[in-house]
Amino acid sequence: MEEQTLRIEIPPCFVSKVQGEPEWTALDALNGWSVIPGSLGIYWDGTIDLSGYARDYKTFYPAGGVVQEGAYSSEINGGGTVVYYVVSSTPLPTPTELFVQLSLRTGPGLIDFFGSTAPNQNWETVLFAESQLLVTNVNIQPNDFGIQQTIDVRQTGSLSPTAGQVLYCRKIIVPLTADQETLGIPASRIILPGKMDQEPELEYMMRLSRSIELANQV
């Protein structure tokens, strides 16, 4: 097997508004991010291209997942935020669907209140996901920048091998109140260490068929 580390770089972002407004209004520093209409949610989408490996009939075996982040996150007059990273072998739910799922304490690959998982996802398709709960750090006085501290980190995902041509990545922010006046998101990256291997033809074709099936039927 060949050692291989996949990664995707995610840019920083800064948005602001007047307290109580339902959507962000100052968007000059979105920096490649997008807003979720009708909410304070923001998200960034990207992909990891595996087509070169797929052409060589190679399978990626993830060994783990790691998130690295810049110096700090911030919010002014906020009630906390949920930061969520996800890497999937199939297209992700729409940002609005994912925003709702996270607000209801579920997410891709997890059971929701109706006994089903997120659209187009199950445990096998979600290779890696991490959620963080951030609140304003009250130990910093005065905290003029609204620097946040992380009070909880949770990870999910199957780390399943994939023979697909692309991995779908998203970082999404879910503010917990409408009081925020600013929201600052640091640059970050997702790292997936693992191995590439060329499987025997039968095993590879079965895995490839399974990847296509999941992408179309989950």
C-alpha cells in the first residue's frame, strides 16, 4: 500500500450585521463562503479530486481525520455557534437541509427524528465529520473581539474505503441566536491520512459498483 494524505484548505470568513437582524448584511469579507437564505448560517463547499487515482484503479483507505484551524473564532453579542465539518463520498444535502439537521442535533449519517438519515447519506458514505460547540470566552475581560472558546468537540464517520472519483467537503456554521453582530471564522483545513492500494480486479469492481450505488440510491 502507498501512504497518502488527503487535505482540503478552507479560507477564513467575516460577516456582520445590526443586532437582531435575521440575516448577515455586511458580506464584503465572505471570501468564497456563502450564506444560507433566511438564516444566519454560512457555509463553504469544496471537493477533493481522486480521479487520477481512480484511473489507476486505486482505492483510498482512510486511517483517520483531523481538523486544523487558525488562531481563533469570534462573535460579538452572540449566544454560541456550532461549527461542522464533513467529508462524504456522495453529494451532500443542501446547505439548508444540513442547517436544519444540525439545529435538530443530527446530521449526515445519523438518524433524525423521523428514523431516517440525511438525504443521500448513510453511515458508510460519511467518511469523516466533526462538530464543535463554541461560546464567547468570559475569562477574557474586556473581550472586545468576542474571542470564542471551544467547549465541546465530537466526531462521527465510518472511515470507509472509497473507489470514487471525488470527495465532497463542507464547513458550515450554525449560530444559536439571532443576536450576533459579527462572526469571524478562521482559516482551516481537513486532513485525511490513509493509504492508496490497487485491489484485485473483482474486489475493486465490487467496491466501485457499491460507490456508484450509494451515490444514486442512498
